[in-house]
Amino acid sequence: MSLADDLANKLAAKVIAHVEKTGDEDIIKIMSQSLGDSSQTLQEAFITSIRVQRAAIRADRQLKARIAEMDTHPREQLVQF
């Protein structure tokens, strides 16, 4: 992993935590613009990291919800032939 990716991943994780705590979605755009003013490479890595981490968070939540649903309402066992 490059230095830019490492820095972007750490910053994106902090920004996502802030967004989840406060609902301040604008901070993503603000941070992206600020990064882009200095380093397009870091800006692109940050935006990618935001997307990837948010997708992983959504998938994890969906999996947890599905597991909870299955624990509460298990499907009937299929009869094997």
C-alpha cells in the first residue's frame, strides 16, 4: 500500500466516524476539496477509500441484520432427496 493510500484510509475512517456520529455528510466534500487543492493523488485515494469503507460498512450491517433475522425466523430445513 502506498503512503497516499495509507493516509487516505486513515483519514477516511475518521471522516466516516464523524459522519456516523453527527450526520455531517458535507465534511466528505470539504475534506475532498481540501485534499485536492494540495494533492490530486491523495484526493482520489480518499474518495476511493470513503466508497470502499462505506460499502463494507453497509455490507456488514446487512449481514448482521440477515443473521439476526435468521436467528429469529429460521427457514424450514429443506428435505434432501
